[in-house]
Amino acid sequence: MENIEKHEYDVVVIGAGGAGLRAAIEARLAGKRTAIISKSLFGKAHTVMAEGGAAAAMGNVNSNDNWMVHFRDTMRGGKFLNNFRMAELHAKEAPDRIWELETYGALFDRTKDGKISQRNFGGHEYPRLAHVGDRTGLELIRTLQQKIVSLQQEDKKAHGDYEARIKVFAETTITELLLDGDRIAGAFGYYRESGNFVLFQAPAVVLATGGVGKSYKVTSNSWEYTGDGHALALRAGATLINMEFLQFHPTGMVWPPSVKGILVTESVRGDGGILKNSDGKRFMFDYVPDVFRKQYAETPEEADRWYTDPDNNRRPPELLPRDEVARAINSEVKAGRGTKAGGVYLDIASRRPAAEILKRLPSMYHQFKELADVDITKQPMEVGPTCHYVMGGVEVDPDTAAALSVTGTVQGLFAAGEVSGGMHGSNRLGGNSLSDLLVFGKRAGEYAAAYTDSLEKRPAIANADLDAAVETALAPLNRAGGENPYTLHHELQQVMGDLVGIIRRKGELEESLARLGELKERVAKVGATGGRRYNPGWHLALDLRNMLLVSECTAMAALEREESRGGHTREDFPKMDATWRKVNLVSSVAKTGEVDLTHKPIPVWRQDLLDLFERSELAKYLTEDELA
Amino acid sequence: MTVRNFKVWRGDGSGGQLNDYQVEVNEGEVVLDIIHRLQATQEPDLACRWNCKAGKCGSCSMEINGMPRLSCMTRMSTFEEDETVTVTPLRTFPVIRDLVTDVSFNYEKARETPAFAPPAGVAPGEYRMKQVDVERSQEFRKCIECYLCQNTCHVVRDHEENKKAFAGPRFFIRAAELDMHPLDAKTDRKEYAQSAMGLGFCNITKCCTEVCPEHIKITDNAIIPMKERVVDRRYDPLVWLGRKIMRRDELEQEAVAVTTLHAGEPTPQPDGAAPINWHREIPAPQAAVAEGDKLPLNEVLSDRTGASSPFGDEIEFPVDPATLNYYHPDRD
């Protein structure tokens, strides 16, 4: 019989990034006993990677900015597929959430009159991103972390114990949510350090586990991003929406491994960088689509003149929109003209003098020099599409962040941050994710706390469920001679990267589903050697199950949606289709473990929000019936 | 691609040993890539912490050839091809397994450091601060909590007994950050650092600054200013000595003061005091020069035994009398 450490809490927050910490703060402020489960050490979450800033229409730099402008920008970015209510709440509440951080001790960069400075960013009409140099995410996580410490200090004063009402369980992974009927009753997992099991008995769980990037070969995401929250929600009966929408960047480094996934800014191409295949050919001229033919140069000579004389020459084809560039790189690699690492060359070294590169791209130069000893003034970079962010996620009620199910809601389950879906529609604007974390993190914490008040008795955990969870968790360790989890992970990444990547085709998506089916059988036989203490092989073996489930949802939804929109590009359906805008693709898991995909109409817009747009703009996105 | 030799410490709290490995190394890789390859090909249960792999989260701290480093920021090209790279866990913290140590010491100290105190009567959204004022604290808020400074600090490295009373450089910069925060309502940050965080243990050897991957000037910009400003009320032998040599606070205030005074050129004195110029610029002691890209071992950071000369390491004896601050008492 396994010895399981048991804890009782009111609210358990899974995930210690921006959304999770903000939710925990709110639950604790509502007087609830709160646990924070962190897969890594406290304060290491992926939120630290966010550089740009947090979008909030404070109007500090341009007073014309307000929530309505921000709302419009967000909807445009998401190609009008966003949940309108979430986008509205986000635009309205983001400024308060940012100002609140200052009362926790955050120090943003300032304007001349001492207010929070705001910077311009792609897709935002006015300067809107509150920032701290290029480390805004770190500031956010540190501020929230320190606020939690300050709450603990208050509790120590009042109750004599720092952890009287809020406790951080660092390096702890949840493998299963436990239910009492359709209500959340608790969460089961293990301590990485000891490998011992731990059970949280709690009526409310907030999922804030982030994204799914680790299913991809090239990604900017860390090892934690294995879609845990997505999979936990599915297995607890909740639904996911829009899983086909993933944000890729066309030029991420693919080699050397020390910088794999790191983004190479588009300005490298804007400043003269060109793309070459392994034959040394500048291939972008072969990929100019007819609709763009007039605006783009036809010869390298003309393209090269554009940098100095843009008025009399047409743009180089390297500056085509992101998806076109990605499609071209993808085609070259698939035709066997890619580099060994599966990318193409981005060459600025042979095109511009070293001094000019240094002057124009100082941070790029330093980043690659320091991390990989790659000198971009001397050698070309190896680039390819990088998986960056998942727009899809747990389907939630916009106001309460409660997780929905096929029939209603999963009582007691909430989701916020990257793990939740809907807010960003088919594509996320830069800067909207940090504010998303704060706005919906707070809401999730608030409503999770309120939900526990409404309960007459605490839901109970069935012993059989607990035994099953223990068995599943121990299975890889007990399976002598099982498959190597690292090999399986590598193959999964290969399938997703090659077949469900940035540019998708029907045949490849069908193949991916077949390959994922095979992998599913092999993952069921995965083995881990070594003991239970801090054993990364075992941890990966358990994470694989989640990655595979979520990958299946993505592949199925990508096959189903026969249009191209935002983060979903189908080569066989290159146009945006207004009838598809009316549909959310909803994934759920049947008791047998099969993924089920259904169409669900998007919520009907409120008229006052529709009125914020010109009719001519709406006509680009909506069907004629909707406009009438 | 080459195959290179590694020694990696494997074991747990009860003991362990350095194991020899031969691992493929490709161009442009960092030590963390090698650890990952070891996991994927030879040792699937080799324990190691990491997250962002871009030098931003501070998870993959370890000791590489004896130096506390982030393994994601330590390029293989900084070693000779035939050099054996030795990877060991942080020494100051108890080992959990292999390269993973129990860093909870730091989280305990974080919890003991009083939090930001918001100013009374200032509503959210009404905070006004100047960029130049927030920048001083922002330097310390760059900290990624890799704890390399805590690990290298000789007050607690190999001195378990000091841990109770000593918060360490990471939390001295936290105290300094709050002390310099334009709107923090608590006014006793320095005194608290001295009385409860063990600031006095620090004898400014600057090892923490040396290993900081964010290049935060921990000693110069946080610890020394706090030590100097707190000394009005408390006795700290090191600062006492420092003040005997040069009054840093006066230096800051009287930037126009005469910087050198030669013997034979007495200046008029307002209150009959000797015209000796304590503000004379003395070169700061320098750390030993690094060879190539490698930092020197921090324990032997200085190029001499014993403390740096209070007169500055650049000065050679005997000193040229013309440059001396000497005042003959019999002379008017």
C-alpha cells in the first residue's frame, strides 16, 4: 500500500506562473486556504520569458487610448474569432491589474511625468505595453511572488505560521484530478524531489499550467510546457476549444542546439538578411504568390536596391507576410534543400559590414554570441518555424473562468492564462498574454473562492479513483524493458513538427493522426529506470501521456478546419472563410479515452460591441447573414 | 562533432562519486546540451534542473570545473578540446540527487525579508516615480534568483553554522532595492539588513558580483552603500576602516573637492585642522585578471594572499614624496 501525504485546502492552484500566482493571491485575499502547485521551483515559470510587456489601455503615452481601442485591436488580431466577452473584460480590466502590481512593489519604466511608460507593439494602435526594459515577464513573476511572501508574512503575524493560509508546493506535479460525480474533489500528484505521492483534497481547482510547446521539435517553450492542464481538464470531463490555433514564428533558430527555438527578429530580414537553401540559392523569388506579385521585386538586383531606395523599387520577397515566409521555408526543407537540422540559412553576414550589423542588431548579436558563440556578422544563421504559443485551451465561462463541459460545467474547475482558450481567438497580439494572465488569473481565483462558499459539504474522493491514479503513476517504473521516454518524446516532436506544423495539408494531417495512434500504443508501454527520487526519465514518461492527448486534439481540429485563419494555415484552403468564423471546434475525451471533436457556434456578439467597428471592416470577416 | 570527456557527480545526500562519461559534442553547444544528451542516451535518470535554456530563469545553476555557472550559458567552446569538463552540484546547499540541490535556504530567507510597504494614501494608478529613481532598484530586480551568489559566498559556503544568521547577497540586494524604492514606506531597511540579515558578516570580497550572470554590481551598488549608510548608528569594523581611509559619502557630496594635495602646498584650513586630503582618489582593488573566457576560481580571486592593500594595489613603495599627503605640524 502506497503511503500518500494528504492535505486539505479550499482552493488548489495548479501552476505558478503569472495566472496561477494572481489566482492564488485572490483566493487567499478572499480568506480561502490556498495551495500553489509549481512544477518547477517557485519563481521559474515560463512567464519570465515574456519580453515585450503587458498591454493595458492606460493612456499614459497617448491619451486617445481606451478599452474600446484595445478591444478592437485584440479582435482584429484574433481575426474576430475571439470570445468577445473575454476580449471586452480583458481590455476593460487590464489597467487596474497593472496599477495593482505597483502596490505590490513592481517598478515599471516611467514616462517623463512619472507614470508607467508604454511602448508600441505590433497590432496595437497606440503605445500600450507597460514594460521593464526587455524583462517584463520577470518583473511580473517576481512581483507576484513577493506579494505572496508578503501575505505569508501577514499570516505569520496573525497565526504564527507562514504557511497558515497559503503554501507553495514547489517541484510538485499533478497527474490526475479527482472527481465526486461532476464536482472536483481533489488533485493527485508527486513530489519531484522524493517521488512520494501527495493528495490535495479541495473542492476548487484552478488550472494555470501554460501551453503545449514541448510537443514540437522547435519551440521557444521550456520543458514544463507539456499540456498538463489541457490534459487534466479533458480527463476531468472539461472541453478544449480552438486547439488548431498555434502561434509559430517563421524564423526561430534551429541550430546550434543551445539556441534552438529562440526567435530571430524580423528586422534581420528588414535590414538586408536573405534566406538561402542548402544549395546556396536565394529561394524566396520562387515563392511570391500572384496576389503579391506587384509589390515584390522580381530580381535580386531590384530587391537589393529597395533597402536604400524604397520609393523606386519593390520590396525583397524575404519581407512577405509571416505565413508566406514560413510556407517557403517549409517547402524548401521538405524538398530536401534544407540544412541537416531542418532549417534554411538566414544570411546577413555576407550582405552587410560587421559594424553595421552590430549597430542595427546589437541585442541579436549579443544573444547569439553569448549563448551559442554564433557570430552573425561572420556566418549565416540556421532558421525554421518555431512553436511559440497556443491560442486554444480549456473552454471557460468568460466572466468566472469556470471550465465548461459538453453538458454544462465541471463544478469546481477553473482555468486561466495560456491553458484557457477563447480570449485570443485565432492569433494573439504581443503583450496581450501578460495582461491576460492578470485579468483572468484574478477572476479565476475570485470565482473559485466564491464557489467554495456555495458548497454545503466538501466533495469526497473515492478510494478506487485514488488507487487508479497511483497505479498509473507507478506504471512506467514497474515496466521492465519498456520503451525509452526520450526516444518517444523525440518521435512525437518529429510528428508534430513535420506534419502538424506551421503549414498544414490534409494528407499530412491524416498521416499525423495515424502516427499519433501508433505512438499512443507505444507510450502505453513506456518504461523508466532508476528510482523515484528526482528521476527525469520517469517524469517525462508521465508527461508524454498528456502531450500525446493534446497533440491528438490539435491534429484533429487542424484537419477539421478547412480554412486558413491566424495561427492555422491550410495549404489546401488558403483563404479565410466567413462561415468557419462562426464555429468553434470543441474537443472532449470519452470515457474510453477517444478524442471527440464537435462544432459549436461561437457566442452571439452584443450589439454595442459590434457597433465599435465600421461596417466595411466587419464585412471582411462576417457572413452576409450576420451583417443583415 | 567530437567525443569529449566529462566527469559528472552522481549521488545523493548520503554520498556519491564523479562518474566518467564520453559524450558527443557539437559545435555551438552549451554544457546543458551535454547533460541533456547524457540523459537521452546514457543516464535517463540523471537529475538536473532547467527551464528556459536562455539564461532568463536561473534554474540550471551548477559548478563547472569548480566555477558556479549557469549551464545554459556555459559554452563548450570555452574549454579545450581535450579538457575534461567536471560538473558538480552547488556546494553550499544540500544535495538532493545528482546535480539537484535543496535550495530551500533561499526561500526561507526570502520569507524573512520584510516585503514592500505600500505608501499610505496613494491609490493604485496614482504612483508617480522618476525613471532615474526607479533605475537604481531596477538593477537589483534584474536578479533571476539563480543563487550562484549565495552559493559562492564564503560566509555560508562550507559554513553551515552561519546560515541561520546570514541572508546572503541575493537578499542584501533585495533589501537595497526596497531601501532605494522611491515609494517604499518602511524606513529601516539598512538597519534591518545589519541587525537581522547579517550584513556585517560580509567582508566585501566581491565573489558574488563575480559570478552574477546578470552582471548586477551586488557589492558596489548594494552592499557597500548599505554598510556605509548604516554605520552612523552601528559599528562595523570594515566600514570603520573604510572611513578612516576615505569617506565615500563625502566624496559623493563634495565632488568638487581638491583631489590631490602635494606636500609643501598647504591649503588654508577653516578650523585649524591638518590640511590632509582624505579624498585623494585611490584605485580600487582589482580582481585577478581572467584568462581567456574563463573566470578565475573565486576562492583565489585575488592575486595575493591576505587582504588588498588599503592604499590601493596600484601603489608601489617607496612612494614619491611629492604625491604624499603629508603635513608637517611645525610648519605654518
